[in-house]
Amino acid sequence: AQSVSQHNHHVILSEAASLELGCNYSYGGTVNLFWYVQYPGQHLQLLLKYFSGDPLVKGIKGFEAEFIKSKFSFNLRKPSVQWSDTAEYFCAVGGGSQGNLIFGKGTKLSVKP
Amino acid sequence: DTEVTQTPKHLVMGMTNKKSLKCEQHMGHRAMYWYKQKAKKPPELMFVYSYEKLSINESVPSRFSPECPNSSLLNLHLHALQPEDSALYLCASSQTSGRGYEQYFGPGTRLTVT
């Protein structure tokens, strides 16, 4: 069965600090990997996705993620966070034939101004 | 236009009421999804429609009844809900179902069952 683990429940950073959020998945076949963000009071938005090719994926708002197949990981990174990055971040894997997504439990990021 | 719209934004209903949630997209997507999200939890898949046919029902109780009248519209009919069904109900769509297609999410309907 597919599963997604996000190791950090709540991360608190100061502005300009670097960010790395961990995500590990469990799935035996070809996977598609996603990071979604949910800003307070807003809907889920896609940050970036990995389907195939270059394992270093760049997304919106300066975020990037690296797919490491040997580690079953897809960690999210940003070199310098801003207060506006305060949000809940969800890693998701899509591997089923119907495209259903399995979400991790989410990581709440709080950025102090 | 990459928008998925959902109505209403908020809904309060009693346990004996019948209500419906509506979701619409005009991106030409042929797969649509219902998710349930409880507070501080990730979204959990409820139903998948592919080409207007129900393809996945994740063992959802029959008090939730999905309907896909056409490729742009997805409804979720609610009847005899329980207080524990209170949650944010999210609709999403993708170009088709299957691997390789990102899902676009609507803002959700926040449902409170009293």
C-alpha cells in the first residue's frame, strides 16, 4: 500500500532562514510526487511536481524539491523563507491507476518576521 | 482558467437534513474528485469520477452520495449526516485520472453538522 511520511509536524523559522521539509514515500511502482501548500484560509495549491526526468524540480515561489529514488524521498527546499511562506505543506504521492493522491500528514511552517 | 469552484462556502445542517455540495470546473478535465479534510489533518479521498463514471468509492458511508451530471459538474448529496462528518469537503479535478496529471483543488465547503 502507498504511504507518505512527513517527519516534521511544525517547523518554526525566522525570515531568511533556509528551509528543508522531509517527505518519504512507500510505493512499489512508478510514482508521481507532489508538494501542495495551503495558506491560512485558502485552498490547496500545487507548489511543484515530479513525474520523470530531472530529479531536481523547481516550483513556484522559489521552492524546489529533489527526488532521490534510492531513499524514497522527495524533500522540499527553499534557500530563504519569507513571512508569507507561513502555511501548511503537504507532500503527496500519486501512483494508483485512477490517479488518486495519498497525502502526508502535513507540516505546518511558521515564519517569524 | 485553472479554477475549481465550490458552493456553498459554508454549510450548517442538522442530522435530519438533506443538502448538496456543488463543484464546477471549466478546464475540460475529465476526472473529478471529492476529498474530506478534518482540522489539522491531510485530505482523504472519498470518490473519483472518470469520464462521468464513478471509478473509486473509498468505502464512504451511503449517507454521502456523489453525482456527476456532466463533465464539468460534480455534486455531493448529503443525508442523515452525523456530527463527526463535520469537515472541509474539497473538490479537485485533473485532465484525466491515472498517473501523471496534477489535481487542481477548489476552496472547499466547510460543513458543520449539528
